Amino acid sequence: GNLRPISIHPKGDKLTRMVAHTAILEAGYVHLPESAGWLPDFQTEMLLFPRGSHDDQVDSVSQFLTWVTQPQANPQIRFL
């Protein structure tokens, strides 16, 4: 099918958005592959947040977690 991106307008700053999902991450509900070319950079960015020099991937994760945990998320997609 066709992918149809949806524009969103995030609320709050990047730190506030990620802190809202700390419990989901700490509970182990977010899984990563054991190996992938992008994984070391992703893990470094996540672990250094908010003091790292990059945070775009962190922000994408927080926005995805916000979307997927909202009742209006696509009911055909189950992540949690």
C-alpha cells in the first residue's frame, strides 16, 4: 500500500516528550534488534540524551511512542 505520512504538532520540548515515556522504556516494552548497522549510533544518542550533541532519533522515538499509546492510534497496528 501507499504510505501516507501524517503531520503532527508535538507538545512540549524534546526532554518533556521523552520523559513521558520513561516507564515504557524501563519496563522493557521497546525492543531493538540484536545487531544492525545503525544500532550503535542509535543507542549512543538515546543514552546520551539530553546531554548528547544529537537528539533527532530520540525525538522520533518519543513522538512514535506518543502516537502508538494514544487511543486514536490505528487499531489495526498493535505495538504494545
